[in-house]
Amino acid sequence: MTQTDTKPNPAIEMVEKAQGGKGETLSTVLWALGIAFVLRTFIFQPFHIPSGSMVPGLVKGDYIITSKFSVGYGKHAATPFPFPVREGRLFERELKRGDVIVFRPKGDNKNFIKRVIGLPGDQIQMKQGLLYLNGEKLPVKKTGTYDYTNSFGNVENADILEETVPSGKSFTILDAQKNSQLDKTDVRIVPAGYYFMMGDNRDHSYDSRVTVARGGAGIVPKENIIGRAEIVLLSVNENFVIYKPWTWWNFRKDRWFKGIK
């Protein structure tokens, strides 16, 4: 009677261990991707500031973190994947004047970041560079000056102003030009379900004062809100280039974990 050889085959064991290792690695990667997707969709999302429209509070090169749960979940919550919301926001929380918000203009595929100025039903107008809310001029006071380099490379000596909304919240804005094309507007009434957004760099921000057809943000529907800006995680100088390792240390040392007001 012949006995079957039951000695383990090292080659087979090595193959089985390799296959098992690959399966565990794939499972770990899938879990990590799933967790990252959930966090990005429902909790926090990072964004990069590509322009100076929110100077002086936010500058070109800032990397910010936004919170999703603080505003609710609109149709762009999971971009580039579709989110099952067409109107309004799931678990909606109303925005407040002065909130700094990331959103997508209606009919646009780019992300904007601006400050909430007008709530549904508000009347908004700019007169001689000053902001009027429901017929009342918002109080402002000059707190200093700022050398701003515009998109043409020219330096403008701008006034730093502190503006206060009716709730009592104050924030810093920039007046870089006198009598600019954005310093005078007609009265705009914010429809129900929409918000009026403005950049802090008032003379260099194509915001709700400018229609989407002209490259601005237009008045923003609430379902297009993505998140509220919470902190500046880090900030890089303009000579920072991701594919040039020797530039990776060109950080702004004073802009780590900086709260956004």
C-alpha cells in the first residue's frame, strides 16, 4: 500500500503567502481610499487659493481646510462624483454674514472662495466704494495700508479697512483702487435660496457683483455651497513648484494653522 507524501511544499507555501499578502495590501488600500472619500465628502476638504481675491486674509498659495458638516451637503459635496441632491442641501445649516465659503457658481465647474455678504431677501449695493446692506451703509474704519501686487505685476498701495456687519462680526477688507468699476453697482435683491458673495479684495474680485457670463460668481444658489473655510493649513511662496523638490521648503513660516476669520 502506497502512502501519500504529506510533507509541505515550500514553493506552494511561498505562493500562498504572496497571494495572501497581496490580498491584505489591496484590502488595506481600499479601506484607506474609502475612509479618505468619506472624510473628504462629509467632514473636511482641502483647497488651494490660486488668486488674490481674498487678500489680505487669504493670499495666493494658501492651502485651506473647509468643513462640510457646518453647512450641510449640496450637489457638489462629493465632486467629481455626483451627490444625490438637486436642490437645497442635505442637513442644511444656514450661512451667516461674514462666513468664508467655498462654492461653485451656477453653471460653472470652477471652485470659488468668497465671503457671505447677502442673505436671502437682502438688498445689496455698492456706492462710491462703500457697501450698503438693506439701504444702510456698513460701518468701516481704516486700520492700515497694504502693498498689493495686482495681476499685471503693478504694486498698488491699498487701504486696509475693518468692515462690520449687523450681527457685530468684523473682518478685514482691502480698498486697492478708488472709483473702480466694482465700486458702483445697482441695487441687487438676493432671491430666496441664494446668497450674495464678495471677495475681501473688493477691487480685484469677480464675485456676486459680476454675472457668471462675465466670469464672475453671480448670486449663488444654496445647493452650490461646498464648505466653510476654517483654517489655513500651510502657505507656499509663488516660487514653490511641486515637481521641483528644491523649492519644497519655500513656505511662509507665519501661515501655519492660521484661523480664518
